[in-house]
Amino acid sequence: MTEFLWRLPSRGDGRHAPAGRRNRGGFGGPAPLTPATDLRPGHFGPFDDLAQIIDAAELAGLDGVLAPYDPQGEESWIVAGGALRGTRHSRVVVEFQPAFGTPVYAAKISATLQRISGGRLAWQLAVDTDPADARARGDRVTGDDRYARAAEFLTVARGVWNEAPVPSAGFAGTGFHYEGAHYDVIDGGFRGILSGLPFPAVYLTGDSAAALELSAAHGDVHVFTETAAGVGAAIAALRERATAVGRTVRAGLELPVIARETEEEAWARVDRQWREVHPDGPDAREHDLGDGRWAGFADLGYAAAIGLVGSYAQVAQQLSRYAEAGIDSVVLSGHPHIEELHRAGEHLLFLADPVGRTMTAQEATA
């Protein structure tokens, strides 16, 4: 059964392609005044829009949301905590960079969030980040050493989570011990109310050999981005590595989506946004890869370059093809988020049944 998550905005929202014109949530400058504008100071804050997006994801029937890591945007841990507190059923995946703190601290924060939410928190590690971002954080770890550190981070976090000290007379306990290149832990582990909680599911990303090796050894879900050649070879490489170490890792895919009642309406939406950033050309259709896949989403402000454009039925059919290829977790995105979330819930996702088979038109209207 395919899991559907929604990528939350980290720098505001809106219907325009240029980031400077997406002013919902306090980013991109002041919103234009309209007859419906509430001018009372403090009546509508920047997190109110984000809270509505999180609510819309749950109301639309998605499995959860992803709070992305963004050095220039809202802090993902704060967003994730608010999302867990404000929802009843949604899984919340918090993306963070391992250099933000020690794995023991990350585990302790997460144990509290698991208590708040009834075990709905998941992690996504942002390992392969911009080197300039790393320097701005004071992080000296570069190259494949980032993956070695991430492996230690997950080893330590799981260790202190699962191996609590056992008190004895005259001695504090015999908990988790670890000595590595990046972290040392002596007698670690949680006691009392922080113990016995489910460890967050671990989502990882990246296409390099080091990224796949990390997921094979430590990940629960590996989230790919679509390529012009497809993701079949990457999924096979992940499965081969995971099998070699006796593990199973689910494959995920991040996909921006623009879907409408008809293919023409979807492309009209693409063309309107495309002309905001490319008023003099080239044509948006030059990035059409076929099968409903379009490679121009990065120009419209999305995290992934390739996503889906078409009618609801066409996009649902392509989602089913991904499921047949081995993708069982999909991170969707679209802006403006509230409107696109309701479109996805009301018109798109119900077209695929629980095993990923696209319903016929007769079944969909029955």
C-alpha cells in the first residue's frame, strides 16, 4: 500500500512561481490588500497559514507531512512539533542535518515528541547538503565522511534509545557504550517515561553509492528524486545493497504535481507559472519527458526538478506505475499548498485503490 506524504513549505506559500511573490506565511513581503484583508495587528500570524496546510493534509487523507530542512526557512523541528501537536493521525517526518546536535540530544527530543504524538514522528536526515550551508553552520565534515558520521549518528541514537542502563547497588547502570570517530557515549540510555517508545522511522535520500550504502545499513525508507531515465535502476541498486546486509528498505519518491480535470487545464496552469519566470522563452513544453513527467518544476520553486503534469486520471495512472516499479512512499508537493492538497484529496488520490491499481472511470464514479 502506497504511503502519501506532503512536503510542507518552509519559506511561505502562494500561487506564484517567484519566491518573492509567495507571501503567505510572512515570507516574500507583505500580502496585497484586498476587500477580505484583516488589518488588525497580530490577528493573523505567519504560522496560521502553515497550521492550515497541516490540517488540510490530514483532512485530505494523506498519511502525513514532511517538515523539510531549510537553512533559510522555518526550523523543521519546531514545525514538526507543531504538526504533531495539531494533528491526530498524521505521520510527521522531520528533516534535519546531523550536525545540528548530538544523536543523544536528537533522540531525547524525539522521545518527548513520540510521547506527545503517540509515536507518529519520523526522521529524514539531510546528509548531502550544500557545502556553503555546512560552512555557515561551522560544520567541517565534508564528502563521504558525512555519510560515515550519519551512520554513527543513527547507531548512537538507536543505541541510547534501545539500551537503557540497569541500576545496581553502588553503580549507576550498564547502559549503551560507543566509541567512534565522531561520537563517544558512556553508559547512555533512557529510563522511565522516555523508555519503551517506538524509535522514529528513518528516511534517507541521495543517489550516490555512499547514500545507498547508508540506507541499506540504517534506513527504513530511501526517498529518490525522479530522473529522465527513471528510478528503476536506483531502486534495484538499493535492494541489492540492502539484501547483502540482510535488510529490507522501502523505496520512496519525491514528486511535485500539477493535476487538473483535463490535461489542457494542467498545462495551462504550468504555462502561466512558467511565463512568470521565463516571459521571453523557452517554452515550458520543451521540458516534457513524456508519460506525464515534466522537468521544469525547479524553475517554479520546487525542491525536485521532475514531477507530474496532467489530468487527475493521467497522474493517478503514473502514480500506479511507480507503485508497480517498487515505489511505496511518495512525497507530493504543490503550491499554493492548501488548494493543491484539497485537489489531491478530492480528485486525485482516490483514483488509485489500496494496492496501487488505477480505478476505471466506471469504478471511480460508482
